[in-house]
Amino acid sequence: MANLNVNIGELKLKNPVMTASGTFGYGEEFMDFIDIARIGGIIVKGTTIHKREGNPYPRMAETPSGMLNAVGLQNKGVNYFVKHIYPRIKDIKTNIIVNVSGSAIEDYVQTAEIINELVNIPAIELNISCPNVKQGGMAFGVSAQGAESVVKAVRSVYKKTLIVKLSPNVTDITEIARAVEYSGADSVSLINTLLGMAIDAERRKPILSTITGGLSGAAVKPIALRMVWQVAKAIKIPVIGLGGIMNWKDAIEFFLAGATAIQIGTANFIDPTVTLKVIAGIDEYLERHKCKSIKDIIGALEV
């Protein structure tokens, strides 16, 4: 096998394949299908300071080559996570990363402070880019000033690896990436979902209760690739690529564009074993191209 180890700041991954927040639960849900310890990292579903009920149903819709979701960060809050979920997942032999969101900067800071004390959580992914909540989320991620303010505040209290998830719903994503790098982020992950909508023509009504929602799946890959390529050239910290990765070939394209690691999201709903297939496919590709390490192809796109 080729060497698949990569580093995201001080975070060491056995391989560069992770699962995207909101698509893999807390990892436990997939234990009947795969050995989840073989994945490089699991990013658990979005966690907030207080319990959130999420948006009203319907909040998911299938679209051509993708899906829309407007779940709205439903979760039972960080204290419930610490008391009930963390004890069940803390000994999984891979990196367990918590996706942190909030409606105000203080919410992000308080949640990050609490998670900072959990010994077996080596990193957080700061969600400043969710299009499915009415307050916070994407509001911080669509301007450099907003992104900088929340990342600086969290960086002051969070002492481990800080990944910041970026929104594609912006004019210039490199400007946001540079702002969060300047503010102390160890890495950026991109892209989050694109804002979209679906309409029931017979009823003449939107399908989602929230009218708009986040588009993910194969349909968004070309946009995600372009943004990863742009950001990887603009900043020095590692880029984690996601958006429409359905197989190993998609993953390779993201590495060539400059991603140090990748996340698989929507594909988990279609095939719960997809992560392991992607890891195997990456290894076979590296062997076929006589590469000794995944690092040999990161940013190796010839233009």
C-alpha cells in the first residue's frame, strides 16, 4: 500500500478520507455496515449550545444528480452530547471531530470551550456556512469580516485543531479563506451546500417547508472542485475538499486540485460502504501511477 497518512495542522489522519457532518450521524449508525475505525476521520452532526428542533417537515427533496436538505441543525445540544453521546463514541479508533454551529458568536465560543475539554475529540469543524438556519450559520460565512470575527473568538478559547467550513454562496471564496487563515484556523473545509430550491409544479408550491435548502450530491462537484483549486492556491493551511464526491475517482480529482483530505457526504446515503471503497480506490490509483504517498498527487494538477 502507498502511504495514505496526512496531517491537518496537528491532527494526524491514517488516510485522507473523512465523512461529512450530517451524513454519518455519530458513526454508530454505520457500525453494522463497515469497520468505521478504518476511516481517517468522522465529523459528527452539527452541535449547538442549546437543543434545536430543526425545521418543519418536509425538509429533504431529491433533485437531478443531488438532493436538497433543510434539516436545520437538529440536535440535543452540546451538554447532551457530552453526557450521552461522547461516552459511546470516544473510544472509536479514528479521529472523532465535532461540527460546531451557533446563532451568535457567544454560542460558538461556549460550545467550543466545552468540547475543548473532551480528551478524545482532537478537532472541531466550525460551521460558519450552513444555509438552513435563520440566524447565524451562513450569515458569518458570507463576509470576510463576519468569518474573521467568529474564528478569532473561537480560536481564543479552543486549543486543538480548528477546521473552518466555508460557504460556496459567496462572490469570492478565497477572500473568506484568507480571512479565516489570518484569524487562526488550522484548516478550511469546502464546500458546504449550495442554496437551492425545488418546486412541486402540480401544487404550485415549494417542496421544502423552508422554501430553500442546501444542495449536495454529484451536481455540485464541478463547483466544489473549482473552489478547492482556487482556495488551495490562495492560502497556506491545508484544504479539505468536499462536494459531490461519489467514488474514488472524484476523490482523486480533489487531491489533484489541492485538497489534503476529503469528506464524503451524500454518497453515504446511497452506499454506506462508500468510504472504504474510496480508500481502496485511492490506494489502487497511487499504485498504478507508481506513487509512494498520497502527498505525491496533492496539488499536482498540470495547468
